[in-house]
Amino acid sequence: MAKAKAPRRSLDSYTVKHINKTIKAGDCVLMRPTDQSKPQYVARIERIEADARGGNVKVQVRWYYRPEESIGGRRQFHGSKEVFLSDHYDVQSADTIEGKCMVHTFKNYTKLDAVGNDDFFCRFEYNSSTGAFNPDRVAVYCKCEMPYNPDDLMVQCEGCSDW
């Protein structure tokens, strides 16, 4: 006979002991990759659950993908701190959380005075099964007709006076 699953209860917040940070639904976090040579994964906490005794805490996350993890890979206009909010959900142990981070809108990211290690930006949603992006296009700039990469210094065009 199959063992009955222990009831789980939803938590409003949880303090991750090894980093001494409190997380809640909506927070963005850095998750430990199985391959330590890879960068930490970026995810948004959707829900936090614990078993009846309050141990074995699990988080339901919605993954952010880096450009190189998407179909088509990294392109010239992708910023080094760019991530895509995906339709990929997963349940992970809260013990795999290595820190909190901030995923800014593109507009807010470009206004930051200083970009920290834990700052990222997102301007696309990504469908992990089809490789489609939403929006499927973004504003392009000047003669190069490439979307703006916030890592590159924008220079005013001599022809059209655009930045």
C-alpha cells in the first residue's frame, strides 16, 4: 500500500537559515545549480510550503532563463545581466536558495546609479517549449536597428541626432 503524502501547509514567509534572509512569494532568488561551474539560477518565488512539523520547506519557483539557455542563444543586444521570465515552474528545496536578488524592468535597470552583483533585468517573457518571446520585438535604435544593450555606451548619431 502506498504511503499517504503528509499534508503541507502554505507559509507567508520563511527565513533561509544559511543565508539569514527572509523570503516571501514574489521575491527573486539565486538558486544553487547542480553543476557548480555554472552561474546561479535566477527564480521568482511563487509559493512556500512546509510539512506539518514546519520542516522540509519547499518553494515553487518560476524560472528566469539567461539568453544562452534559450533557443537562439545570446545575441549582440542582450545585456550581461539580462534574464527572461519563463513559463517553466518547478518545486525546489528552500535549502538550494543561495541569496536574494532583484530583477528590474528594463527601464528601471537603465536608471540604476550602480548595478550590483544581485541586480538583473527582464524585458521579455520566454516560452520554454516553443522558444517564443513576448513581446516578439522591441524598439530598435538608429542606423544599426538593434535593440538597446545597456552594457554598451549609447552615442548620439550624427545623421539623425538620436541616441
